[in-house]
Amino acid sequence: MTAEQGQCLQRIEQWLESGQSGIALINADRGRGKSTCLGLLLKHLQLSLRILVTANSRQTTAQLLRLVPDAEFVAPDRLLLSCPAADLVIIDEAAMLPQSMLRQLHSLYPRLVMATTSGGYEGTGRGFMLRFVAQMEAARLMQLDLEMPVRWCQGDRLEAWLNRTLMLDSEPSVGNALREQLTSCELLLLENPGGAEHLPLLKQVYRLMNAAHYRSRPSDLRMLMENPDLVLIVARSAELVLGAVLLNIEGGLDEALCEEIFLGRRRPRGHLLAQMLTAQAGIRNFAKYRGIRIQRIAVAEACRRQGLGTRLLERARVFGQQNSFAYLGASFALDPTSAGFWQQAQFSLVHVSYGRGKSSGEHSIAVLHPLKPALDAEIQQMQQRIQQQLPIWMTQFLQTMDAAQVVALLRYAGFDAALNKLEQREIDAFARGNKGFELCFVSLQKYVMHCIARSCDQPGTLLIEKAIQNRNWELLECESGAEGRKHLQQRLRGQVEALCKDW
């Protein structure tokens, strides 16, 4: 154990002894001994406390498990479904888990010890620090840093070379002076971004995207340099990149290949959105349309919410129209902020993924902006499909979706449901009487989804997790601290009755 690791463990133990709830976060670059630190903590405390270990995979915790082979490892999705009792939960490489999942775990387990890599390609890197950590109350978060490398020497030249080669150094700072020049910054369109003459610009773009997105890999850098189907639009002021959008040209496939995609037999690489909407959203020949997929869009932190992202999308739309593309589209991990941006940009929600993405760990959605009238009918069909099937999806593959994401999805979809008199009476009997939840669920679900989609208010979590997603009663009792199912059902009746009064 290094002196730095020893100090880190001492602070965590003092924090645990104080009885405080919250999160202790060990933050460090690769090779600084984070996982070893977690293993040493577990080894010291496992006789007095029940400690669970979790991570995106068992392989991620290999170093920790080498120190403590008998550690109780539970996959994070199993933790959310079964909620086993524990005094402490340890999460290795926390940035590799979806932030919505981390929030849910924190609601179930009041004390977490987490470690995360602040740079590199593990998980979300700086994005984790900027988003999840920034949302935590200062009093409930103890941040600990490990700076001394234990896997190699301090100032190791190979580490510095890797950071330069893979562009892992931080995003260039953008000051207030440049923020004031946003309206006059130039937009450059590069149809061959990998050319040697663009390398200085490309370095800034990649650092920006690496800092802004949930997961980047070395292969993303290679693709940016050599993929012939990529187009890059860069917002630049005084030689400094303020924002960028990366476009991927896809589609234009023949009918025979479209049929193979629709039947699930083929998945051509480089046509993610085209094949997704053909195979999963039910539009048999969608891949025949030649379109543009927005692969990445990023704006420097200091320049966000000032219209630069919208300007980049508008430039992409003009490029698409000038080159006779049929659509501009995107697929991204669902979160309320992202959904609001694309909805404001007038992109239609056309698909919700059934599984969680490997990169983001979240359910993704697909959005489209038509550039030709021929696509209007297909977009309408996909929107109708979402309206019809979303109630079923909510109790199946979207059942563990975070409550804030459910709200964002319902509002983006503009979910609408007309209730007949029988359904209205059932809702009233549940809210004001003693009619059982299961007897009223179908009516309740439609009504609650409809109300949330058309309201600006923040609904109660219980209303979403039970009345919409129909999550397990026992799990909700554990999560909310309710005194049994009867108490929980009474709280749900009160929330439904309040909803009825508002509507």
C-alpha cells in the first residue's frame, strides 16, 4: 500500500464510522491503484459489514477480486431487480455504468464507495465528472484523488506518448471573450476531414467530442481520420474549435438487401440508422433512402445553450438538401437534456431501442428530420407505432428505465390516450375508494402516461414506477422505505387523486 492509498482508506473508514450517507468517490487516471484501494478496503471491512461489489462486468473488477476472491459480486441490473440487503456497495469503474443506473443504486443503497478513471477510454471519463458529480450535493459527496502512479514511474514517457497519440489530454479551454463571439464564428464543412492538412483542427475536434460524449474508443479516432463517408462541420473562432458535428452518409441500399435487413438476416456496417429503422421500427424498405446520420455533435462547455448546436444542425440540413439526401437523423442515449435539444430542433421521435446500448448503457432513441416529402408518411407510421405500443414497452423492456427518462420519453412522443367512461370510473374508484391496483392497471397506466406527457410538472417517482412501469411491490417498498404494500398503495392512491384534481 502506498502512503496515498493509506490516506485514502483512512478517510473512507472515518466517513463510514461517522454514519453519514452519500458517496465516497476515488478519482484517478489509469495505473494509480484505484481498484487495489477498493480491494484493500473490502478486505479490512468484510468481517464487520456486508459489502456488495458491482461493476459493468465481473472482468472490470479483476484486480479487486484478486485481492478478495470471496467478495460478493452482484451485477448492477440484478441489484436493481432484487435489492439484496447490504451495509455498503462498492462500484468499480463507476463511469462505465449509466448515470441513471447510478442514481437508482444510490436511492436503494444510501452509502456507496465508487472508483472511476478520470481520463482514458474507460467509461465516460470527464463526462462522468461533469454530469453525475456536478449534480451531487456537496455534503453527500466525498471526493478523493490518487495522483501517484503505482503501475509505472512518475513522469513515465510512454504514458505521455499514449496520451498525445490517442488525444487523451483535456479539451482546450474556451473563455468568456470567445463566448461573446459565438454569433460571428465561422462554420467550416470538411468532406475529407482525415486529410493531413486538417490534423491540427481534427485534434481539437476529437478532444472536444471525447470530453462531451459518454464513451469514446481509439477506433473512433481512426474512423474520424479514414472513413470516406464522413463529413465534418466545425464551428471555429480565432483558430479555436467551439463546436462540431460529425455526419455519416448512409442508406441507398437495394430492395433485396433491404428485405434481408427487415428479416434480420443482414446488418450492414456503417448504416446504423438505416438498418435500425428497417429491422426494428418496421419500415420494410427504409434503408433504400439515402440519408445523413448525425454521428456526434458537441459544443464546448462554456458555449452551450446559446444556439451554436442549432446552427450546426441547420448547416447540416442545408448540406443535405443541396446534395439531395432524404433525411437528417440521429440515434442517441435517452436523457432529458438531449431529448429536449432534438425536440426543439424539430426532429421527430421515430424509434425506442429494446435493449441498452453497449457504449452508453442506456436505452437509445432514433429521431428524424425529413428533407424530402416522400418520407413524411413513413415518419407518421413510426410515430403511430410508438403511440400504440409504448404502454406495453413500459412494463417490459423499459421497466427499469429511470423515472426522469420515462418523463422525457412520454413528452417527446406526445403520448395521447382517450379514456372511455368505464376506464374513467375505474380510475376514480382506485383514487377515492378501495378498488385494487391490478383491477385498474390498464386504465391507470394510459391515464397517467397521458397526464405526464401533457404536463410541465415533475411527477412523483412512485407514480411512474408503479402506475406506468408496474415494477415489483417489494422492490418499491425497499426503495421508498414504505411500511408494507398497503402503505405504498395508499401513497399511490393519493398521487393519482392529486393528478385527477389537476386534470
